[in-house]
Amino acid sequence: MIQNGMTYGREESFAMSDFGLFGGRSWLNAAHQGPLPNVAIEAARKAIEQKASPNLISDDSFFSVPHRLREALANLIGASPEDIILGNSATYGLDLLANGIRWSAGDEVLLVDGDFPADVFPWLVLKARGVSVRFIKPASGVVTAEELRGKMSPRTRLFCTSWVNSFNGHAIDLQAVSNVCRHTGVYFVLNASQGLGAKCLNMTDFSMSALTCCGYKWLCGPYGTGFCWIAPDLRESLQVNHGYWLAMQEGGSLAHMRDYSLRSDLHARSFDIFCTANFLNFMPWTASIEHILAKGTKRIEEYDDELISYLIAELRRTNFQVVSPEDRASRSAIVVVTAHERQVNRAAAVLADSGVDIAVREGNLRFSPHFYNSRWDIDRAIDALFKVQR
């Protein structure tokens, strides 16, 4: 397609050469699964080779693999590696909090009606312990600071929400929401899964009690990866009885392991999911995170935002209604459009037949391009939508 005198091609993506060819298809579905970059594929091959020839697995790698991942994740969010908890999903961190906080009967958890299920179910099970769960129904796509403040009660102990809503692409005002929670003394728990990797975040800029995130969407890691950060004072107050033997050995040698002394200096590591030397997952995920850091998180955010501007502008030429916000302050790298059910279903089929992969969520079409995409992929999707209108 020619726009403003320029022909846009696949070569425009500054990261396209770092990824595979996706079988000739346009993968506009990072909100579902982010593809592995080439460096991560090589790391996965190395992990498989090591398992095929176990003599290649050194004792030190049981500690160096999680250490390197922890360092990369800390650099990604501006935190200390000692405060990074390695998990297998976003839910892992939420589960730690839900089961570890010292709740009292009558405590209240506030959630957002319409949020992703991962942000809901860990708290619902607390009802058996006398903890009530109340939903805020936002007037627009996400809850505002004013709505949150108006719904809090003296019993409110914790507020949990997504940074970016998976179903409409709205991003919350992190600064305003975190300030409300800080001023009221309410724990603020953020699921960053649909934002981190496409948007920059530095933990020192916000008053947050906990952040949790999966690794297989915008962070381009394997499925079954995730991490969380919990404020040290909250983390140390959790009633979680983990006693993972390998964590107790860190700093020592696997040649001598029969010291059964419990360590009290593990900090966040004492909350890690077990088997942190998860070579097949953590080696390629580390490579992906390091690749994102090398590309530059700010540069990726700006590039993705330019793609979204172009996508929204092109969607205005179709008869599909854009559900996601168009202003930069509220939008994300997720763009959701809607139409009559029959047209949505037909569009999904035509897009797939045209080599464009998107997601259908709650009766809408969801586009989620990332830094490996280009305007060529957007043009391909728009051309498919025009076919539906004929």
C-alpha cells in the first residue's frame, strides 16, 4: 500500500530480522502468544542439547540460569534482582498473595468487573475465609482513580487489576491509581501481562504493593513462564511456607548438600516456583528478555505506538467500530474492533484465509501487533477487512 508517497514493506520492522518468517503469515496476536526471537530459539536448542547429552549440564548452571533470568527481569522493571520472584504465570504471584496475606474476617478485596479471569479467581476462593470480594463496574473501559476512591470502604484491604485490559485495550492511569491506594493504605496489585514488553515500566515511579506478569505474551518467552515483584515489607509478612532444597544450597556446591540448616537470607528467592533451573523454559526466556533490553524498551514502546497509530487510522476507513481508546494516554498495543456478530465471524475467517492471525475475544476482533511487525502486516489486515465489506 502507498501512503504519503511511501511504499511500506516488511523490511520496515526494526526487529523483523530477529524473528522467524511465521510461515509467511502476519502474526498480529502478541496479546495471546509472543513468538520466540531467533536468539531464544538458539537458547532453547542449547537447552535441548544439554538434556540430550546431560554431561553438558554443569552443577553451576542450576544456580546461574535462574540468576541470569532474575538479573534480566530486574533490569526490565527497574528493580533489584533480590526482589524478583520467578514463577510460571501471572497467576503464580496472585496465588502467593491470596494465600499468603494475613487476612481477617471482614476484609475486602476490590476487583474490576470485566477484567481478565486470572485477576479474579485467586481472590474468590478467599470467601471461605471470611474475605469479601466486590467488583467495580467502570463507566468506561477501565476503572479511574476517582471511581476507585469512591468504591473503597474502611474494610478494603487490596485492589487488583490489569495494567491493560485484555478485552478492550484500555490502559489504566498507573500513577493516579497507585496514588489512591497509597493514600488509603490499600494494597495495590497489578497484573502487567498485557502491557510489559510493549510499554515501559519502572517500579521506582509508582507506589505499588505487587506486580505480576506472564512471560509468553509481549515478553516473547515460552508458555509456562512468569514472575512477580512484591514490596519487601509485604513479602516478608506473607505466610507462605516454602522450603525448596535447591534454594537452600545457593552459594554452595552440589558436591556437599547434607546441611539441613534453614536459611533466612533468601528474600524473594524463598518464594520462587520450584525447579528454578528450568532450562527448557528459562534459558530461552532469558534470551528473549535480554533481546528486548538490547533493542531498548523505550524504542520498542515508541515503535509499537507508531504501529497502533497507523492501525487505528486505517481502521477508520473500514466499517468496523474501534472499541479501544485512541488517545495515547489511555491506549495500549491492543486494538479491539467490533461489528455485527456475523460480520465479526466472517472477518475472522477472511483474515485467517488471508494469512493474518488475530484473536476473537468476547465477540470482537483483537489486533495486537508488536515490534516484529510492520505496516505491511497492518495493510494486509486492512485489505482483508475490506474484502468483508464488499
